[in-house]
Amino acid sequence: MTGTAAGIPKGLIPLLSATNFIIGMGAFVVIGGLTPLASDLGLTPGEAGLLLTVYAISYAVLSPLLVTWTGGIGRRRVLVAGLALFTLSNLMAALAPDDTLLLASRVLAAAGAGITTPITAAVVAALAPPQTRAKALAGVFFGITMAQVIGVPAGSFIAYTFGWRAAFWTVTALGLPMLALLWFRVPAGLSFQPVRFGDLGRTLRDARAMISVLFTATFLGAIYTLYTYFTPLLEVKMGFERNMVTASLIIFGIGAVVGNWMGGRMSMRLGPTRTLLVLSCAQAALMVPFSLLPLPLPVFVLLVALWSVCGWSFMAPQQTRLVTLSPQTAPVLLSLNAAAVYAGAAIGSGMGGVIISRLGIEALGLASGLIATLAIAHIMLSRRLSG
């Protein structure tokens, strides 16, 4: 894919950002509605959390394969096809009579998202000049960040008020008009370098590139050990009900917006690798206090906000680091990075379930903080190998 900043069609970044908002809301709607979903289907929180684990594993496996398989097809067609599959899967989830079909719908959702999100990032990364690439990528990723601000809390409120199926219906309703907007607003015939399975194979054999990509899984694995079970943690330890849970998720989402903005600017000032090291240290320190709940409300609000800001500052510097590492295979690296996001979510949600079953829900904060120290070691190793 080739181009310059002047070649980015007007309104393309907001459109792709809105697409990622729908993807983000549909991906993480399970988190906000975990309790009513589990109650309705007769599942434990750990069993309901498996829905996110299955989604994450499916995304991690399918995304690089699907992005490579569609590497010779026009970007507009791939984007529309990916979002169409994602929308259909959420319709299937809304209609699912049991957890078996619900799990199957999450696999399809992961496939659709695994095509769509990496392509949105690859298009903008290729068109933007190096000096503004981090800012452009932050703009595209802003949609997923806004899903944390609006989508997840709204999904939580809808799930608690109207039932968890209504949350999936909402995602379906948002996806349908976006299909038409993508088809008519994304230019046909975007110039791009086709990605082949050989490119994927070479990237997978490149130890330096893979260690850099897998930092994403380590960083987010620590976060999702806690975040997947954030709703039941607040109910048990803070005594929160629907409105306070929703408010907490809104605070987390606002922090994510600030973090998305801050990450791109930190990356331009400090460099992407140094920024990621700072953020990893912050995460290791900020998650431990969640094992001390209940905390006074002002302290709790500040803790959630800081945790979110530091957690969601990482994506722009990480994507910039990967594109700089190998510009010619950027679509492959970005798809693998997106897969690593969900690999980290799968690992984290799985570990969180194990921690709850063995040590209790109050141990999540301490465990997450300890896992975050692995991210510090990981980025230092990656930095050393990258020179």
C-alpha cells in the first residue's frame, strides 16, 4: 500500500474510527453485561468470562490468516465483508438460545473483527507520513477507545435494564448502516502492496519481530486478568449496583480516551519503546491496589482513571514501533499485533478465572500487578534485541 498524508481521503480516519467503535463495543460488551448474562444462562462468572476467552483465542488465530488470505483483494471489499460478518455474528448472539450457540457466535465475531481492525490500521499507516503516523494511528484506534467510554458502559446499562440480548441487538443495529457508509465512502482501488502467506511465514520466523509483537499480549494479559472480572469485583468488594458499575466503566472509558491521546504524543516525544517501558511500570504499580478494595470513593475513582489512562496509552506507540520495524510487512505485523491484543485478553481472562477459583476475587489486583512486571521484562528484552 502506498500514499502520503495528502492522499488520505477527507473523513476516512473518522469513518474507520467509527467502524472500530462498533468492533470494540461488540467485542467487549460481554464485560459490561457479564453478571446478567451469567444469571440468565445459569453460568458462574468464570464460565461467562469464557465468552471473552473464546473470542480472544479465535481472533488471535484467525486474524493473521484471514488478513493474509484476503491480501490480494481490494481494501474496501475486505472492510465491508469483515464488518458484515461481525454484524451477522452479533445478530446470532442476540438470538442464541444457549451458551453453545453463543460461543459459536463469538468465534464468527472474532473472524469478522480480525479482518476489519488490522486493515483499518494498515490503510492509515501506509498513507500517513512517518512524522504523523502515530497520531494518525491513534485517530483510527480512537474508535475502540470510545467503545470503552460509551460502548461498554452503554452495553452494561442496556444489559442490566433490558437484558443482555438487547446489548447484542444494539451492536447489530449500529453495524448495518456502517456497512453502507464503508461501501460508499471508502474509495475503490486504493493502492496497496498485496500480502501473501510467504510474508506471514517470514514474519513468524523473525524472532525480533515476534518478540516485539508479543509484548502486546504480555501488556494486555496483565490488564485483562483484572478487567474481565471488573464488574463482579465492584459488586462484591465495593457493593456497587447497576448505576455505579456503569459509572465506573464510564470513568474507565474517559481515561481510555485521555490515554489514546496521550500515547501518540508521548511516543513522538519519548520514542515508542521508552513510552512503552514507562507505561508498563505504571501498570505494575496501579493494579495492585485493587486487591485493597473497598477504598474511599474519591481514591477509587482516581485509581480507575489512572489505570485506564496508562493502560490505553500503549497502542499508538506499539503500532508505530512495529511499522517502523518493518514498513514493507506492516499489514502482517499489524494483524499479528491485533491478534496479540486478543491473545492477551484470552490469557488474562483465563488467568483471572483461575485466580478467582483458587484465591478469590480479591486477589485479582495483586496478581495483575505481578503479571505486569513481565511486561517490563518483555519490553526491555525487545529493546535490547532491536538495538
